[in-house]
Amino acid sequence: MDATPQKLKMSTHWSKVLEVHRFWLISKGYTERALDSAEPDGMFFHRLKDAITVAATNTLWTYRLEAFPVEIAGYFNNKMVNFQFNYTLDPAKQGLFLSSMKAILDDIAIDYPIFGNTRGELPPAPMVYKQLLTLASNIVLHRIAEAAGKKVEKGTGKRHLKRKL
């Protein structure tokens, strides 16, 4: 039997697990349509299903945690953002856990750890885009300030510009 992801059959248990994660991601705006992706609707979830199927099959033999990423790209105001969802499949707990999500805009990246696999920990896609833009703006301001000979100090979570003495 050919063991490609398309030929492996997903068990009822893992199908239910996939549906929970699918609903979770849809509710946070991580779909091709919501992200204005160039991919056809459903491709992201198809990749997630394939990855779960392969991981579940691998754990039949090793009975160890199986980690894997699943990616999707989308556009906000004509700017491409790449999202990488990092999952772990735990055969002992029969669970799929989203451990983190990484968002990348140009050369700016933000890692979002997901503690406890809770839906509340995953920020909505539009909010992630705004955070990436804010971070990119802060980096540009920082570089401008350094080029202008100003000293940049860290304050209480905000960047403050001060002139060099």
C-alpha cells in the first residue's frame, strides 16, 4: 500500500480533532478567504489534515510526540503575511496541540506561544497584522533615530528617543 497522505485514511477520532482545530482557526480568521490568499478555499485545512494523518501514522510505530508545521499566507492591504502554525500530536493523550504560531511580514516576525492549547491564546489574524505593522514602524523609527545620531533607550515596553549627550 502506498503510504502517501492522500491514501491514508483518517480515523474518526482524528477527524473530530481536525474539526475542532478547523473551527478554532476559522473563528480567528485563518482561512484562505479571510486572508485574501491566492490559494483555493480549503487548501490550508487539507494540508492540516494531511499533516495530522502522517503524524498519527508515524506515532503508531514510535508512540512519541510528533511535531509538525502547517503554513498559510495571506494579504492585508496588498502586504503578504506568512503564518506558520506549529502543532504537536500526542499519541498518549490522543490529542493535537497548537504549541505556537509564527507570523512574518517582510523580514519582521512575531512568535505567539499558545499555552494550554486554548483558543483564547491565538490572536485573530487582523490583530496579528496590526502588531506586525506596529513592530515594523517601531523598527523603522529606531533605524531613523540611530541614523540621525539619537540614542534609543528602552522604556516601559515603549521605545523612547533621546539625543546623544
